Amino acid sequence: MSSASPPRGSRLQRLAVRYLRLVERFIFFLIGAMLFGAALILLGRATVVLWLLFVSPGGAVMQAGAAFLDVVLLVLMVVELAYTVVLSLRGVVLSAEPFLIVGLIAVIRRILVITVGEVHGGQNSSQLSQSSAVELAILTGVVLAFVLSITMLRSRSRTEDLTGIHDD
């Protein structure tokens, strides 16, 4: 018996894995293209909102400014996700940091929405102010957790670079 020829199942497995990798890359490519397209559209929307900020009457400046920040932060989130997809297509091992940054931006976006809502409608009800205060406190804790996580990831990377230890 000769063990030189590989079993038929392993050839089929390799072919299946190769096909699935191609499908995976194609899907990542489509997702990346859609994310960058969405970012460009949102950037156009941010330009319109910025123009409205300049031409708005004095009383609407706060709302226009909040709308502008909301759209710009959404653009940053989409671009960060698209960048992560590009890294995945390049074959780079994904790290948690881009996802933490997207989460941080999302939390900051929510804090801004709550803050602007309180400025414009918070005088009506103390119940709204109390629930908003609780939500803001929780969101502040989440921001601190994200920042701590990002800091720890970056310090671990620097330590590994200095000592020459890498996880391969």
C-alpha cells in the first residue's frame, strides 16, 4: 500500500475551503463597497447639514449643530467599520480596537443626542431629566470602560513590540 497519494476526501476538503474563502472575500468586498458608499452619501448629508448650520436662525443653531455632529459621528463609525473590512480583505488579523472605537463613537453620539434633547425639551418633566441622568451616568461608565480597554490594548501592543514577543 502506498501512502503517497492523498485520500480523495482531503482534496475535496481543500477545494471546498478554497471556494468558501473566495466567497468570503467576495462578500467582504461587497460589504466594504457598500460601507464606503454609505460613508460618501452621509458625508454629502453632513455637508448639507453644515450649510444649514450656517444659514439657520439663532434659535435653531443648537439643533443644526447637534444634527451635524450626529451625522459626522455616524460617518466616522461607518468609515471605521469599512476600514476593518479592508483589513480583513488584506488578510490582517482583526483586533478588538476598531470595534471599541466604533462603540465609543456610538456612545458619544448617544450622549450628544440626550444632551441636546434635555436642552430643548427637558424643562417640561423632571421624570425625563431623572431618566436621562441615569442613562448619561451609565453611558459615562461605558465610555470609561471603552477608553480603558483601548488604553490596555495599546499598552499591550507597545510592550510586545518592545520585548519582541508576538502572538503568531
